[in-house]
Amino acid sequence: MVLKNKMINLLPSENKIKIKKEYLNRIIIIFGFSLLVLIFIAGVFLCLLFYLISIQKTNSEESFLLSQKEANLLNEKETSELIESVNFLSLRLVNGQKNTKETSQIIKTLILLKNDGIIIKSFSFSNAVGGSGREARISGKSKTRTELMNFIENIKKDNFFAEVNSPLSNFLKEENMDFNFSIKIANYEK
């Protein structure tokens, strides 16, 4: 038969109870110490987490304040750009109305100066060559050379116009001739 190695406890029962109490005390102490270490580690972790969250909160607040300042600056910049744009458009509108009045006055004057034998086909308005003043270009048809010459003379006599540049090709035919010439506008303001 095989004997198992079993120890026989020959201690008196009082000692056995004492040993069990010591064993339980050791287990409680180890468990308590382990629990304290765990609580300490959790506390350190929570403190670290709280610290990181507070840093993140501070950074978020600073970022929010900075973005608000930038938004205010952008709003001020956008507002000033909008004001400049409105001022520019208003100035263009006022100048456009002035130019329209002057252009329409030029057309009315030319219509009054022409005689029945002159038909104006086109009219254009541009800067004069060399950038000095404005210039009108007229093309059309004349029944006779005399009517065309009278029309050009009437334009030269009017104070609204400074000079007339008519090429010789306008006067080659006696009747039913096409013409084109340019007129420099006197005292035109841009």
C-alpha cells in the first residue's frame, strides 16, 4: 500500500485557533493594504485626470475667446469692406448718371444739328486718342455732299464740340454716300 505524506497536526487546539487568527489577520492586513494601495493609485489617477481636464478646459476657454476676437475682427473687416464697396458703387452710380445725361445731351445736339438729308446709323462714345477728353464716332448716310458739309459745319460751330475729324473719303461721291467721322467733345469731365 502506498502511504500518502500527510502531516499530522499535533498542536493543541488553543494554538490552532491562534494560528488561524493570525492567518486571518495577515489576510485582512494584506487585503487592507492592497485596498489602500488601490485607492491611492485610483486617487492619483483621478487627480491626474482632473488636472488634464482643467488644462483642456482652460485651453478651450482661451480658444473660444480668441475665436470670438477673430470673429469680431472679421466682422469689422467685412463691414469696412462692405462700406467701401457701397461707397464705390454709389460713386459709380452718380458718375454714370452724369455721363448718361451728358451722352444723351450729345445725341440730342447732334440730332438737332443734322438736316433731313442726313441719316445717322451708329453712334459710339469713347476716350479720345491720347487720353485727353472724350470722343464721339458717328457713321451714317448722306443724300448729297453739300448736306454732309453743312452738317459738319453746324457741328464745328456748336460750342459743345471741340473739333471734327472727317476723312476725305467721305466726300468722294456727290450723292448717296456713306460717311463716318469723329468729334472731340469740348470740356468733358470724366
